[in-house]
Amino acid sequence: MSYKSDIEIAREANKKPIQEIGARLGIGADHLLPYGHDKAKVSQDFIAGLNGHENGKLILVTAINPTPAGEGKTTTTVGLGDGLNRIGKNAAICIREASLGPCFGMKGGAAGGGYAQVVPMEEMNLHFTGDFHAITSAHNLLSAMIDNHIYWGNELEIDERRIVWRRVMDMNDRALRDIVVSLGGVANGFPRQGGFDITVASEVMAILCLADDLDDLRKRLGDIIVAYRRDRTPIYARDIKADGAMTVLLKDAMQPNLVQTLENNPAFVHGGPFANIAHGCNSVIATKTALKLADYVVTEAGFGADLGAEKFFDIKCRKAGIAPDAVVIVATVRAMKMNGGVAKADLGPENVEAVQKGCPNLGRHIANVKGFGVPVVVAINHFVTDTEAEIQAVKDYVASQGSEAILCRHWEKGGEGAEELATRVAELADGGWSHFAPLYPDDMPLFEKVETIAKRIYHADEVLADKKIRDQLREWEKAGYGHLPICMAKTQYSFSTDPNLRGAPTGHSVPVREVRLSAGAGFIVVICGEIMTMPGLPRHPSAEAIMLNEAGEVEGLF
Amino acid sequence: MSYKSDIEIAREANKKPIQEIGARLGIGADHLLPYGHDKAKVSQDFIAGLNGHENGKLILVTAINPTPAGEGKTTTTVGLGDGLNRIGKNAAICIREASLGPCFGMKGGAAGGGYAQVVPMEEMNLHFTGDFHAITSAHNLLSAMIDNHIYWGNELEIDERRIVWRRVMDMNDRALRDIVVSLGGVANGFPRQGGFDITVASEVMAILCLADDLDDLRKRLGDIIVAYRRDRTPIYARDIKADGAMTVLLKDAMQPNLVQTLENNPAFVHGGPFANIAHGCNSVIATKTALKLADYVVTEAGFGADLGAEKFFDIKCRKAGIAPDAVVIVATVRAMKMNGGVAKADLGPENVEAVQKGCPNLGRHIANVKGFGVPVVVAINHFVTDTEAEIQAVKDYVASQGSEAILCRHWEKGGEGAEELATRVAELADGGWSHFAPLYPDDMPLFEKVETIAKRIYHADEVLADKKIRDQLREWEKAGYGHLPICMAKTQYSFSTDPNLRGAPTGHSVPVREVRLSAGAGFIVVICGEIMTMPGLPRHPSAEAIMLNEAGEVEGLF
């Protein structure tokens, strides 16, 4: 049996004009700023006018710890949205934008897969509506203004050794990770160490995704700490007078993007913050807008539920004042097997025992999410090689945990394949069973917040942090940042900080290597292990095979 | 008397939907890819379908050597286009896109001024339709792939000391001019010197502006020389396998942008190559498309006629197979005075003598342009402080040179103020007087081409170039690049290479400091003097005052 590729399916899409998609949500053509015929931004004015409208139900799609086998979180988000619409519900989805750089390395697209895709997928994986370029520009304008300030006399007394604001590029370019700038003599400034991160790792990206509106955006941009003086007092972007111009550069990017699924259902695609050093969720403004316009809003969070859902709950929901009505945890039989110790090459043959052995990873995510007071259902994203017995093993396990697992075939059949899941999710969301509460209160001391996440979510025994780190957290508490939530940066492959420790480990320690204050975004990043903020290209980057074919279509991107 | 600012006038514009503007040119809504309601790209398919249509008349707007007083070349281009439409002609204009970076330094916008503007001006000076971001991405993808190639074994044997492909950013950032990359250890590659230019200085920009279509674009991108081996043989972008992916990144950027003037006349705004190390004209594809759709196309070239018009004739027209039917040389009384030796602070009072003393600068441009076989008319761009006697002095001088100078008030009155100019330009263009020929034939030896430009256009006595430079030019001739035109890079402020030598100097020498081969763009850059390819920000960058006001409008950008 042969299947069409994602790009082949996407090309056959019967797209409707974006104005029709907007009209279904009650957005007039005047309030849609088109980008081509199949993409549009929703105007700030329209969004401001929604104040006071009632909210729809919010559904989060999260997953088990990712494995190389893939789980299909975005695919399930799209399939569930289409499924809800198929059973007569007015549903919209909210997902993240794709980063351009990694598409030229080895990463696939970020628009779903099979018959559960968002279109136009090529453009979503290229420049889309230019949001990430705007973020790159705003970030680098601030960088240029910092060095320029020093060049012209350094009135603010910036300690050049303590500049914490780097530069960004939406590209996988390891050569830029660690550089020396301002060489070449007097006219080029004072030589110092610097470097580039990938754009999605920019605090500007996190800010855009958390800001309520343009006023809030400007305030948060002004709050960014760019450097310190010799006396360790911080210097803000506001001091550099960059916040106004950065806001101007971001004014269009702040407007959520509307596109459609293959089944012509509305999809908001907006923002794409790094899921480790930031919170990894689509924008607050898109989610809130969708909630005003649709009865059901399906959204996703980065990585597995230990990282993604926790940040969705403790950072995004807390800060945005929203609460999930139901959560879907995506699992695949193959990923269960890998969690059960099977190598990727051996995933083919039926292996019920391995499935059973991997299930505790799923079980812990179920329990964790329930701990936030939210009803849970498991979606088994069907793969053609799955056997009946393997699927049943997952279902049985989930039932034993007091939850339900539903087999979904949206990859193969689109929304039709997710109707059962949609029906159950709607029941859960409508049932009023959610009594969401974040994991920790705002006023808990910072280190205690870290311990709470480590013990309650990761099931670790302890958090290891030397005096310097504990002192730093206490200093920030004194400086008025003690109310901020924690943004954990650790490997996505395990509950622990060891990427090879699959399943549901216990008895481990969480060593904190570094803490960073994202004062504009409004969280404290706690780094456990190596975090790569600028990826490199592989030996044979996919860029080598990307080209336009004779029909002018993009080949090789996916 | 008080005047409204450019931005105030632009905000009051009574814009028509871009589809109406397109319809006037015969472009159906299906072939317009909208970006908001007032900008659109014209589809490649539509452009391909224009093959065989008859061309309209091509009018170039150029200027005397620029002075800090300003000449208003873009303003006159817009005013003339509006004027032609007012006298019943079907006219379109073609101008360049603005670079984002300099707008945050001190540069004003690039959309004209007063009542002769193109709108939406804020967006044209910000991200517009994302073309420059696409160029940045394509350029930097190639950069990343070069370092990545070396990292993974350097199969092509790139000599790391002879990498000639830098990185680009659309930002004024002097700290990036001269950097060391790949520090930080084994995982980050091999440390080497590098640097960033501003995006408009990228060869990719020049290529986009000279390419006929996407196939030609890919071919030219592949022809870019990125580095040399130890044996000095060149390595091309094609060898790095970057040309396909770069083309994909540029596929939308290759589609010309359509906007409108304040008087709702069509304006193509596309491309913006540096006017010194590149040719400084809007894209060939936009100009050719406009020529198929309008009876009169008004376009402009960078800097004064010695640099801009010469490159327009010898690079753009030669390579694109187009020919101008008439040329407008823009002058102002104030600029004449500065050319006559008056300081900017003293431009206020009437000074007929200084005007007369500055006129030979204009006279030489008139003679030079006539030398290309094209009829010329001078536009005196009226300034409120100009006196009757000063204006008459310019008119008398121009008459003495066998040409005509026409006073234009488009800044104050829009197209109405340029009706007289429009009438005369249409007569000239329709008269069939143009017998355009480039300055030198393709097969002239490269150094002789440089001498021809220096002597015939700059009125220099000689070109000074040491043996190394002459040898290099001969090597390129042997390598098959001898047919390429020359792209002179010298100061725009003087016919000579000394920016302080105003008027119409003679007896000077043109020292060649360096020559560069832009094999993809298809010209040889001859550098005379210092050429800054990455600007810096001033002590108080305009970014400090740029912000959104309470109405959500952009303040401080202009």
C-alpha cells in the first residue's frame, strides 16, 4: 500500500478564500488583512472589539515524552479540530508558526501531516506572513542600539562584559554561536564577545506570545534586561530607548494569522517560542481571540506534557487568565514501544510486552495533568503498522489509570478519523469537570517553585543547585521578581534531566546549571543541562534538495 | 505659512483598494496577491503571459550630484507619474523599495514627499511585503551552508582565508562589520574572520533586480562566487548546492509589488540594490512588467546621473534589453547654490550668482545623458524659498545648453504641479528622438571600459590602478568575464572621487582601490575610495523617537 506525501496531499487541497473562513468566525473582510488569497491577519481593532464576548471551551493537546518515532501532536490538534467541526461543533485550532531555519536542516514542517494538515503548508514553513522576520528585526535593532550606545560614550555605564542581549537569526548557523564583534578599529566600536541565537529563542518571541495587546507589548519590551553595570544594577531596553521602535516593528506581527485546515476549518497560526528557554505555546492573543469566536478552541503545547503542558498551565494560562476545559494526551503505539526499550529500527514487529512496558510514561503524564484539575483523554494516533493487540494494550492500560484512550485515524481519514475523539472531548469540555489550578501560587519562593515542579511533575527526589544559584534567585526576589513563574529548560526526552532515561523514572535528581531572568516575558528560566539556542546544519542539509520544480512548486522542503 | 508633514499627508490619503489599481492596468484580482488592502504582488503567471505585448515609453528620472539640500528625485518621479495621468496618459511609476535599517538611523523615507508620495508610506519604510527579509534569508542560508560544508570535512577544499561571501542584516550595525566567527570550540567550527553587510549591499539583491524570471534567478544565484581554493579556482554557490533553496526563499520576492500614489495611480515598488557596489535601480522584472501594462513608465536611478543614470544605461538597460525614450534630470535651486559653494546654513537668502556658479554641474549631466542618445529635460523641483530670479537663472543656463528646464510644483500640488513637465516629457518620449546606445560595447577590454566611464562621464584625465588590479581584470577576461559591464563604486557627491569637489571638475584622476567580480549579478565592481557596506547608527538614532501613538499610528519614522 502506498501513501501520498504530506506535500502531495497539501497541493490537492481545495482551499477556500480566506475571507470565507473568516466569515464563518464572524470576521468581516475589512478586518482581515490578506496575505495572498489563503492567509490573513485579524486586525487589532476587531480583536479589541471582542472584549466582553463569552469564551468558548479551551482544549489542550499535549503528549508523552517525544521519541524519534514521532507522536503527531500537531496532526492530532488539526484532526481533533476537524473532527469537532464534523460533529457539528463550531471549532477553531490554534497552533504555532514554524521556524524557517530548521526547515533547511532536517526538520519537517510544522503544519500537521497526512489528511490532518493546515494549508498553505509551504508558506507556513517559509516566510509565512513575516512575523518571525519582524521579531528578528526588533531583536537586532535593540542589539545594534546597545553597541551604538557604548560607541557614542556609554552614558548608561554598561559593563561590556555583562551584556546579556545577544543577536538572532532565523537560520541554523553554528558559526554564529560564539563570535567577537566590533573588530577592525575605532570606527567599529569596542571589541567584545557576542553571539547569535535562533529567532525562536529570542525573548522578543516569548514576549509577543504573552502580550495582551500593543500597549502590553511595549511595556514588556521595555522591561527586557539587556545588560548590567559594574555594580550589577540592570539596564533595560527602555533605558536604551528601543521599546517604541521595537513595538513599531512588531505591530503587524502582533496580529494573529488565520489560515485553514484541509477541511476548510479555521486555524490560527501565531507565534512560536522555543519550548525550553521559553514557554513553547502559540500566542495568547490568538488563543484569546479564538476563544471569543469559536465554541471550541483546540491548541497545543511544546514537547511532552512534563515540559509543554506544565508551562502552558503555569505560564500561559496563569498569565493570560485562561483555563483549559479538557486535555488530550497524544500517544502512539510506536512511541510506547520506544519508551518500553525498543530501538527505532525494531519498531516493526508486534511487541505487546514492550508497549506495556512503555505505558507508565503515559500513565505519569495522565496523573500529572489530572493534578492540575483538568479532565484527560488519551488519543492513540494510529500508525499503519499498529496491531490490534498493541492498541488494546494501550487502551487497557489507560483504563486501569481511570482514563480513556481513543484510537484516532485522522492522519489517514482527516476529521472523520477523529470523530470519536471529538465527541468525547466535547463531552469532557462541556461537562464542567475542569477545576483548573496552577501547580504553585505566585507568592511561593522561587526555589520552592522549582522544587515543586521537579518533585510533583518529574517525580525527582531533589533539586541540586549551588549557593550562587540560590543567591541569585533570592536577589531577584528582593528586586521584585519573586512572583514570576518558572520556565524549566531541560531535555524533552525524559521526565528526568537524562535524555536516555525513558519511561517513568523515579529517585533522580534535577541539577540546575544556570538561571536566567526574562523580565520582559515575565518568567525565570531554570536551565538543567545543555540547552542549544543556535542549531547547526547536518552533513547534508535538506536545503541541498530544496528547489522549485518545473511547475513552480516547492520540492524537498518536507 | 505652515506645511503638513509627509506622514500627515500620507495618513489623509484616500487610498483605493489595490484591486482597483490593478484593474486599471488590466491585472485581474486573481493575479494580484494582496498584502493587506493596499499592497499586492503581481503573479509570475500573469507576467509570463505578457510576453509579446507591446512596450510603453520608458522615462528615466535622474539628478545632479546630491547635496545635503536634497533634490527630490523620488518625489519628482511620483509627481511626473501623476502629472502624466492628469494629462490623460496611462502612466505607471517604478521605484525602489526602502531599506529598513537606515530608517532607524537618520534616513528619511523612500516614498516621495509632500503631495507626491506613494502610499502606504509607513509600511514601505518598514517590512513592506517582506522582500528584503527574503533576500536576507537567502543570503545567510548560503553563508551558513559554506561554514557547514567546511565543518563536515570541506570536500570542496575551500580556502578559509578566501571566503568572499559575508553575511547580511537589514540593520545599521557597525559592530558586525568585522567579526570573528566559529569561536567556542570544536562544535562551532573553524574560527575565521567574517562580517556583515547591510542587506541592500547583498549580491542576492542585485541578482533579484536583474533576473528575468525564476529560472534566470536560479542560474544567477548558482553563478555567485563564494570562495576560492588555495589554487585560486573559484567555488560557486552551485557547488555548495544552495541555489535551489535560495530560489525557493526568493520565489515570492521575485514578484513585483503594486501600490499607489496619493492620486491613486499605479506604482511598482520592487528591489533596492545599493547604488554604489550594485547598480541602484528597481527590478528589471517590475520595469518590464510596467512597460507591458502602461503607455508611459517613469523610473529612477540612484544618486546623481554620473553614477545612477550611467549604471541604468550600461547595466540595467543593456542587460534587460530596454531603452529609455526620455530622461528627466532633477535639480533644485538650493542644490545649485550648494554646488556653487554656499554652505547649507546660508541657503536662505537669494543668491543668483551662486546658482549660476553651481549650474555647470547640471550642465555636465545634461551633456553626459545626451551622449547616450536620449532626449533630456530638466525638472526644477520647486522649493518655497526659491526666488523668481534664481529660477530664471537655472532656466537661462539650461537653455544655453540647448535644453529646457521646467519648474515643477508637485511637492506642493501633486500631479497638477507637474503637468507642464509631463506634457513636455510625453512629447519627447513620443517624438522618437531617442537613439539610445550604451557608453561602451560588451567586447571592450575591462580596463578600457573603466577608462571610458572615467573620461567620458567624470571628465577625469586618467584612471590610476596598480598592476595587481590590471592583472586581476585580465584574469577575469581570460576566465570568460570580459563581456561584463562595469559597476563603478565612488562617492556620489562629486564627478570626481573627492566628495568635496563640487560643480564640474576637470583634470582629476580616478584611483581604483579594488575590483570585485559579481559573477551572479553579472558585473565587475570597480571601487574608488572607501565604500561603506554596513552603516552605523548616529549618536541619537531616529529609533529613539519612533513609536506608536495613541491612535496606533507610527510616529517618528520620517
